[in-house]
Amino acid sequence: MTQMAKGGNLPVPTEALQVAVTWQHGPGVPDVDVSALLLDATGRVRSDADLVFYNQPAHPSGTVRHLGKGQGSGGGTADRIWLDLAAVEAGVDRVVVSASAYGGQFGQIPQLDIRVALPAGQPVASFAITDATTETAFVFGEFYRRNGGWKFRAVGQGYDSGLAGLATDFGISVEDEPAPQTLPVPPMPVAPPMPVAPPGPVPDGPMGDLAIAFPPFVHQASGKHRVVCPPSLPPGCRVVVEVECRNSISVSVWSCDEYGRTDELLLDAYEDEVHGRTLASVPHDRPLSLSVEADKPWTLRVLPLGQARRLEHTLHGRGPDLLVYEGKAGVLSFTHQGESNFTVWHHFASTDPYVPEDEVDLLVNEAGRLDVLAPIQGPGVLRVGADGPWRIAVGG
């Protein structure tokens, strides 16, 4: 592994890489949140979608993804970004890796560095930050195109204006933080009618609910809490349920029956940093009701199914996720780097006119590290359960 000095650069493999910002956590040490910005030749983002961070963990192209926090080398903490340089769009000239300090300044964070490695863990380069003081945001390094390949530059530039100031410099539109009283009031906010399609049957076709649009519903709470979603969600529609929580022992999301009792376990995660997605169906005769269990504050979002990532060739992820597959019957390959159970459920439209609900196939159900193949019958939604990095690809 190459130990780099500030301002140095070196060629890197034009393939998938994992980038980790690592530090030694402890009492009074601020938390670090890593982000990536995809920049064009002018040095600015093309849209706000070119910022990848914990609240927007995947770029629409699928080439850059925030993997979340975990244990780093030497017992420290790491926040990771995955990027596939070979697949980065031609309009992207640079990928900048930055971070913000939550609740303090970077000068308070010991053993701070950035490390570049191949997916299997082979080190490529590292750069230690030794001159941080009052900065609340930092550009650690950047990947940039050069002579048909990619190089990595150790930048080490700090900002005193936090992630918002850093993002603004690169062309991101940053809105002011809302006052506390403007946050959604759970569980049933009273509001004027939303501009959504009128309730009715889901459009025809096995994936008709991909065309359904509605404003995202957001709910924040702590501990165990039942959430009743707005009645404006289209009845019978499948939706993305996303939960985000930090430093919790475990996080679980259940659907609830008409009496408010927990019914089906939709998501279960045991990692320190949870940013997972799962699938739920809006009942035909009542609002969707969900139960969230965690011992720390959490954020729940209900999103249209169309906002799930598409599995067209290869996708990488970490932890629970939800993918849309619109291809033909064939074979998928699955790789998992976690230690616990790895499951993949395939939800697809029933061919029985008397069974309107989805049929479900369990494609993979194995523990620990694995590399396996499984057949898929055709279009549908893949519900992934995992505790570590994974890869799913079309074909053997």
C-alpha cells in the first residue's frame, strides 16, 4: 500500500474500489459522515443527485454508493464509500471524497485518514490527515480521469462551514434547516389534499406499481413506535419502506394488521449504522400501518416503488435493500461478505386470478460469506437481507 503525502497522486485500478475514512472513536470525539460528489469538467455537480451520502446513499447510475459505518482497522471506526470507476458516466470527470464532523471539529478526531482498497480488502493507498484544526468539513481526496485511466489525489482541504458550505462550493443546492415545529407530526398529519393520483387499481402489468407516484411520507421517533401512514397512499400499491438509525443494538420494521398488532417482519438489522430498505403493500381497505423497534432515534420513509434501484447488470450494496428486476427468466449470482444470514426474496405477480397477492420465492438463504447462483422466474422485486457487503449480478 502506498502511503501518500498531501498533494500527491498515483494511478489506481479502473475497477470497483472501497474507500474508507477511518478514525479512533472515543469520549468527546465527534462522529464523521462521509460523502462523495460526482463532478463534471467544470468542477461542479450536474444535479443534486450527484451528492452521495447517508441520506442519499446511492447515485442513480449505481456507480457510487454509501456503504455506512463499521469497524476499521486497528479497532477504529470507518465510514465507507463504494465506487466502480470503470462504469462511471462519461460526463463525470472527478469523484471527490469528503466528510463532515457531527458535533465538533476535525481537530478533535484522532488517527484520521482515508484508505483506498479493492473490494476483497487488498490495500491500494492511504493518506493520513495530521493538520486538521477547526474544520467541520473536509475534502480527503479525489479520483480523476487521466489518459484513459483514473488517478487518486490526496487533497486534505478543510472547510469551516460544514457539509452545507462544502456542497455549495461544488454546486449543490442546500436548503435552510427547517425549524423544529415544521417537522411532520406523527402519526397522522392533517394537511390539504396532496397532488397525487386518485386512489384506484394499480396499473395493469406485473410491475404496474412502478408508475405510481406520491409524495414521500417521513416519520421520526425513538424506541418502539407504531406509524400510521397517510390514507392518500394508493390502495393495493407496493411501496419502498426505508429506515435509518445510528448506534442502535438492533432495528426492526413490522407491518401491522387492522388491530395494530405486529403481523409480518419486513426488516431486521443488527449493524451500528442502519440505512435499509424493504417492501410493503398498502392494504385495500385501510392505511398502511408499520411498527418500528429501535433503542435510538430513527427516521422512517415511505417512498414510491419507482425509487428502488434497478438490477440491470450488477449492483453492490450493504445491509437490507430493495431492488427492482425487470428482466427475463434467467440466473442471478450472489456474493455476500457478512457473517450472519443472507436472504433474497423474489416478489412477483401471481398468475392465479384467484390469488391477487404477490407470489414469493426464497432465492437465497445462507449464513456467512458466500458466492452462489440461483434461478429467477422473471420480473419482480428482490428483498435483500444482509449484515455486510453484497453483490448481485445478472447471469452466471
